[in-house]
Amino acid sequence: MKTEFLPEADQEFREAVRYYEEEAPGVGMSFIAEVHRAISFIGQNPFAAKAVGSGIRRKVLNHFPYNILYSVEPELIVIVAVAHQKRRPRYWQGRTKRLKERMDRTKD
């Protein structure tokens, strides 16, 4: 299944990579690999992760305190957030409305 990041989620991902790489060279690359593994799992098993409301599911990363929050759309997985587990819970919820509006526009 095709995967697409919302711009905000892509920015979060890049910021986390930058942070980890600055803290310890090579850890940013490990974070990238773990996110890619999680996205591959999601693509193969889109409904395996826990639903957290509003059509959003949460895949917990291994080895890093992050969640991948995503929506399963017809033929597309949309990554809504790459969210740290201990910071600003549910800050990403505002994105679900924009996601729905975006998906409605693509149906027309």
C-alpha cells in the first residue's frame, strides 16, 4: 500500500532524526530505519495497530519513545504524526479534520 506523510508529520520525523543524530552520531539513522520498519509493517497490516479514535491508528516504535499515528484510506496510508510518547498528548488531533477535508476533496 502507498504511504504518504502529512507535511507536519514529515517535519516531526525530520526534527527527531536531527535531534538523535546530534545527540549521538548514528542514532538518527537507527531512528530512520525503525520508522521505515514500522511503516512497512503498517503497509502490510494496516489494521493491526490500535485504533485511537477519529479513524486514526497508533503504531508504537521499538527502541524509541515515538508513535506513528496514521489513517488508512483507500489504497493509501496517511502518516498523521510522528509523535513523542511523553510530549503534548493528542496535539495531532487537529490534523484529523484537515485530513478528512483533504480526502473529501480527492473523492470529487
